[in-house]
Amino acid sequence: MANDMTIALAQMDVIPGEPRLNVDKMISMIQKAKQKSVDLICFPEMCVGGYLLGDKFLEDAYCEELMSYNDELLDASENIAICYGNIYVDQNKNGYHPNKDGRSRKYNAVYVMQNGSYVERIEENGILPQGVQPKTLLPNYRFFDDERYFFSLPDVAMDFGRNLQDLLSPFQILIGNKKVPIGVELCEDLWCHDYRCCGEPINITKILIEAGAEKIINLSASPWTFMKNNARDRRVKYLKDNSDKFVKYYYVNCVGVQNNGKNIITFDGGSTVYNEKGDPCILSNKGWEEDLMIIDKNSSFQSKVRETGNTIREKYKAIYYGLKQSGNILGNDPKFVIGLSGGLDSSLVATLLVLAFGKEKVIGVNMPSKYNSEKTKEAARILAHNLGITYLVLPIEEMVKANKNTLEKDDQLLSEFNLENVQAKIRGTSILSNLSAKYNCFFTNNGNKVEIALGYATLYGDWGGAISPIGDLTKTEVVEMCNYINNKVFRDEIIPKLLLPDSLWRFRKEQIEPTAELKSNQVDPMKFGYHCKLLEALTNYQKKTIEDIMQWYLEGVLHEKLGISKKLMSRWEITDPEEFIRDLEWFYNTIQKNVFKRVQAPPIILTSKSSYGYDIRESILPILKTKKFIELKGKIAKMKNYDHM
């Protein structure tokens, strides 16, 4: 089918809290679109001020400032149609309309303009402003808080006693002498399967097409998660399959980095055009980067198969761009100081920093005590040499002794555990935080997700930092990413292989096992590989419970459900029911006991479907052993071994 208009999808880097910069960028892209004879240019959701602004959305003056930029964009719409996302504060002529919480009513809205005017709908309803359409479906899960701040279109319909369909009418874009009806949506509006009314999905796309829309535009601020583009393809196909007819569907998303204070969230773009079959046909080839996609009469709308990404490669990209584009969080041209212990986690973080910012922006610091082996000190030195970064060696033994002498003046001696924490605090607070001030840079938190879950770090020591690059990676994923960087990015052994285990987490004699090196002969207490998968199950978006884990063990399917081998279970001796229960209780109890630490963690770059920070929301509570837990524990105690079935 011929394309009767030229549409541009402006996949822009939206900088939260910087409306001046964002609008300048929008106007620049509008000018480029005009030069290409574009009829309609579409920008992402909330592209004026950013999507993740927290309670700034509750400040009327802040919202009025964001709305003030609409006048500039209205002027820029001469000889072109534009649609974009911005906040709308209700100033209804019939009077003040409070939100559900008594504060001023606000909308996450689409603005549609052309030739200096707001565009009319096919049918104006007398309720909504001309050229402005509120978001229909408001997400209220993970770190999405739309319902906290915004009034939805169904709320408006209910307020005025109208059907939702009455308020969903296409906008009429003038192309030559013809008005082309365009349906506009915002992000979540396409994920309608999970939103129901009278037992049926609230299918906004279907309603708009039945109201005459010849094209659908979806403006999104959709964060990256692994396989999100493929999931979206399935949802658009669902929209097609559940509509009597379908039209071309244009999806535009932003790129860049936004945050909620506890998570650093990346946006990968993925802007896509779908044909009348509901298949992807035109895909942005600039993942994570700005793109001005122009779709005209010469564009091909033949169906394409989207490439399925490699998990660890995509997570590497998320962290890389999460760091590289974090200027709005860390400031322009940031520099870093990082503690290099000679272990795997700090080696990966240092490598990621060099890849994102360059070797001249990173200072590595090794802080050995009497417990640090020559192996780990050499591993740290080799990594720093391979990366070409400035490398400092600052022994801490004298500082440990000084602290010990000071703290034992009351004749009560420090325990061995106390002395372990003293070492960590000296490294984090006394050295790294002071070096970061000295060199005007940031220091990083090097913990992985398993360590963060278990609180396996010291507050005011290695728990500190300005950013947590790998805090959403399990230790297994840390190993996988190190291998990926060596094999695919550098194609060389940058991260020493003596740190990398085999598939069963075994280390040869000359290798270095994970260890904090805070006392003699210390190794990490985790059952890596197994604990990684266990944590994923317990924290995933559709999370499992400890009782689910126990039931799987009883049924002999735990290895299948977690995606691990029986050999790995045997390696960690959890085929023994007694050891399984002992370890499971330790793991679960330790996670719950360390909520107080996790709420003090630095912002974590999000790579999973459920990250600590503001994604997983936790309260500090006592450990509750349910009746089901006690029942299952009794049954497992009677098992001879895991393979009893």
C-alpha cells in the first residue's frame, strides 16, 4: 500500500530536568524534518522535561515551566505537524478539577500541533482540550508511578459520565487538501492486554481504528529490558489479531539515561514501524543513540524478523550506555577512582569505566593489608597495566593498627569481625572517599547483585560509592560479562583469566577464588551459580517464594526450574536435603536481615526485570516462617537425597 504522507520518528536523547536543552533539540530536529519535506514529526513521551522526575510532578510551578515550552513548539509547527509528550495541568474552563489526592489534576499527555495551531479531532467532545490527549493506561508497577502523579483518560470519562470511546477520537492532520486521521497513544496504551474493563482488554488501538484512524502513532518512554523489543512486537501482533482491521503502527521511543534516585534506567530507542499485518517492517538501526527516521512513499513495509539479542551482550550495552550517558547524573566529563582488590568484580567495573570514559578518567587504587596475597596484588597490577590507567598502591596496615589502638583504649578488645570491618571502612571512607575529593572525581561501588542481596559488604566501607555499575548482575553474569569483554570487545585477555572459574565454579590451584581477604584463608560464603539462580527466582518480576523453591526440591525439579545442572547442585552439596534446608534458611534470612543496608546502597544501573533500589520495594521486617514453610521443611527432612524420586 502506498504511503500517503511522510512521517519522521525523532528518537531523541531526553535529558530529565533539562527542558531548555530538550526543546532546543526538538526544534533542531523539526528543522531537519522540514528540509526533508516531512509532513508529521513524532517525538517520545514526556520528551520536554523527562519521564522520571519523581515528585517534581507535584510542584505546580515546575509543571507550569514545562508547559511554557509548548508556545515555542507551537511556533515551530509552521509548515509541519508535530506530536510530542509533555505534562498538561488541568485548567478546565468549567472550574478547578482536583486530582484524587486533592492536588491539581495533571495529565501525562500528547500534544498535536500543525501550522501554529492545535490540531482538531474528528469529533471534539467538549471535555478535552483541542490538540491534547491524556494517556489512557497508567502503569503502576516496578518503578513506574504514573498513578501517583497523573489523572488517566478513563478517570476523565468517569468524571464526566462518558464512555471511554467518546474521548478517543483521531486527530486530523492536513496533507495538501486532505485531512488524514491519526490516532495517538502513549507508551503503556499498547500494553493493553493486562488492563480490563468488563472482562475485556481496554484496546485503545482498536477503538481509534474503529473511530477512523488511518495510522496509529505511539509515543513512548520505554526503558530497556532484555528482549523488550521482541515483547513489544508480540503485543502489536496481539493488537492486530484482536482488531477487525489494522493500520500502520508507528512507535517512537527515547534514548538516554534517567533515574529515580535509586536506579539508573537506560532507554535504548528501538523505534519501529509496523505494517498492516502487525509485523515490524522498518527498524531504527541506531540502538541507544539518537535517530531521525524518515518514512515516506519510497519506504518498504515488507515484514522483517527482528534479531534476537544475546543476553550478556545486551546487558553489557545497558551498563556501557548507562555509564556513558550518565552526564545528567554525574555531571559532564566525570572522573573515577576505584578500589582494585585484584578480584573479579572490581576488575569488571574498572574495565567498564575505561570503555565508557577512557583510561585517562580512571584511577585504580590497591589497598593491601597483611591478609592480601601476592596473587591478588599482582592481579590488580596486571589489570591496571592492561587498561593503561593510573595505578596507586596504598597499604592500610598502619591505619588498621592506629584504629585498633584508638578503639581499644577502653580495654574492650575488637573482635576479629570488628577488625574485618575496620579494614573495609578504612578503604572506603578514609581512602577512596578522600581520594575522590582530592581528585574531584567519584568512587564506585563494585558489589554484584548477590552481594547486595546478602549485605556482603561493610556500611561506610565497600558499600559506599556514587554509582553501582554491576549491582544488578549476579556473580554468574559478572563472569559471563568478563568473558564477553575479553573475547568480543577487546579480543584479548584484559581481565585476567586466573579470576574466571569453570562452569561448576571450580578454580585451579594457581587461580584466585572470590575472597574479601579480610582475614586468613577467607573465601566468600556464597554457593555461586546456584545462589545466583536462586536469587533470580526470588527477585524476578513474577517472583517465586521460598516455599516454591522448597516444593520444587520435593518434586525433584529444582534444577530444571532454576536452569542449573545436577552437577552444580552436587558441587555445592545441596543434593543433601539437610544441607539444602540449612543453606536455604541462611540465604533467605540473610537477605531479609540486610534490608537496612540495601536502602543505603548507591544508585544501581538496571539490567534485570527486577532490581534492588526502587524497583524492588522493601520494608525492614522480622523474618516470618509461614505454616507452609514449616510443613515443607518437615517433608524435606524426611528425604534421603534430592534424587529420591
